[in-house]
Amino acid sequence: MKITIIFNNRLPTERAHGLQIVKTCEAFAHAGIETKLIIPDVLNKIQEDIFQYYQVGKVFSVRKIKCWGKSYRIKYASFLINLLFSRVKKNEIIFTRHPEIAFLFSQFGYKVIFELHNWRPDKKKRNVFFLKKVFLIIATTKIIKQEFVKNGFDERKIMVAPNGVELEDFNLKTSKEEARNLLDLPLDKEIILYSGHLYKQKGVYTIVETAKMLSEKYFVFIGGLPNDVENLKQAAEGLKNIEIRGPKKYKEVPRYLKAADMLVIANSGNDETERNFTSPLKLFEYLAAEKVIIASRVPAIEEFLDETTAVFFEPDSAQSLAKAIEEVSGNQAKRENLEKKSFELARKYTWQERTKKIINVIKKDGKI
């Protein structure tokens, strides 16, 4: 079996989708599948190559396709044109997150696997048109699968495969105190950490409001694009119990999680994507870090977590978040139980387990 994964964005990237793509490639390769990644040959401010940046072995090949133009649309069009002449063989299974690429190759008789991470109502017609002939659709949540079925897709051709995590990456030998010393974080404070993008819909401003109420706690944010980092710093101006450290390389994240006492995932209930469709990588990284998870009670998160693996709060409510933090803060027995249960759950969501399930479906001719 040969799999060619086609991704029309620069790699490496600071965004989570880059890690997801590369870990998928690595997992297929480790499963004995000849794996190739095709990406556009574009300028990238990140100088490290894919294998260095994401700390993965050179177990799959990378091919860069030339594209031209200044606008995204022109670059994408040229990438698609050059793909047609890239001599992808018919015995290669095409794996992509781009509907246009899925459509292009399915029209030419290739087996195409399309993966979707977010159902957008405004893209419904596009999905219905482009994806009818694909071999298999992978939805990262049950709710996304339900949307496909509502729109006429055969549920037997849609599998649910949430994102995953590499457990070994988070199995650090350093203690919490050692991690804090290395990161120059306070040893005498209870640290609540958020990792990920700093968009409003991620609930980060709710966390800032909570920090105002819990001055004795220490809040740390890692991740975010430059503009989002600056906006959040302005919102947190004057608060001495908040540190906003900006984006970190993937290899740095496990140490930050190790240094924390609690990890927050604060999806807004006012945003349809964050409420219903997201399958955030940080959720699985939090599980692997074996820490207490404080999570907003939205369907997208409740699909994976329950009261045995997280403490929930009402989305967009700083008061509810503060109450959740305080609830677990002084309860050592509850903390230890949550940490144990969350790590047990993490074992079900490794990249290797995810890939095994996908391969099994492929061998069944794409039928669930």
C-alpha cells in the first residue's frame, strides 16, 4: 500500500494543522505504509526542515511542487495544475484535507481519502459537490459525520477518527519543579496554563477575566500569532499574575505542560465551530501530560471528556471557570484521580491507534 498526502500550505508552520499532517505521515510510515508528503514549494520564514521542526524521523518522503503568483488563489491554482503533471501513480492512495484536490484526483479515478476537521455551513454546497466520489471521508468528530449524513452522504463511507497525540513526547523525566526552574516560572504558585491559539473564540479573554478574580493563582499562556499575542497582552495589562509567552515550538510544549498544575481548554459557546466541531490537538496533549484539565462544557469537548477526566465550567463565564479551578485546587485526591483517568484516556488517542483504524477501513474497501 502507498499513500500520498497532499497539503496545500507551507510546512513547517506555527499552526496546529502542520503538526497533525506530519504526525499522520509518520504514523502511516511506522505502520509499514510507503508514505509521501506533497506540499507547495513556497517561501518559509521557518528555516528548519520538517523533520527537525517536528522532531520526527525521516521515515516518509517529502516532495515540493512549484507554484507561482502572489495571491493565495493563484498559488493554489498553479499548485493544482502542477499536481496534474506530478506523475502521481494510480496505485497511490491520495489523502488530503482540501476538497478541490479530493475532487481533482477522484475525477481521474484515484482512491481518495478526504479528512475534515470543521464543518462550515457556508461550505456545505462545495463539500457536497466535490466529495461525492471520494473513496473515504474521515471526520474528526461524530458531529461532523452527522452533518455529512444529513447532506446525503453514505454513513458507511464516513469514519470518525479524532486527532491524536504522541505519548512519548510528553513522557518527560523532569519533575514539575525542574520544569519550572528551566522555564523561569514561579515555584510557589499554583500555575494554570493555556496552550494554543489566542483567538477570542478560544475563550482566552474569559481566562484573563478569571485571572483578575484569582490573584493568588498564576496564569500562563503559550501559543498564538503575533497580533493575537499583542491583543491579549493589552487585555491583561497591569495583571501581575499573568504571563503571555507567545508561540513555542512543538518540542517546547511538553515542558510547559509539565510545569503546570492545571490545563485549561476554554472553547467559546458563542462560536459554532468551537462549540460543535473542533477536535483540538491541545486536548489530547493535555491528556498525555497527565494534568488536571479544566474544560468548557461544549459538545465538541464533551465528545471526548466527562466528569472523570475533566472539571467542566460554563463557556464564556469567568465566574464559572474560577469556581472550577477553586473546586479542584484544594482537593488533592480529586486531582490525582483526574490525572490518572486523563492519562488512561490518552492511550486511546495515539497517532498509532488512529492510523491502525484508518488502515483497517482502507482494507475493507473504505466501508465502516
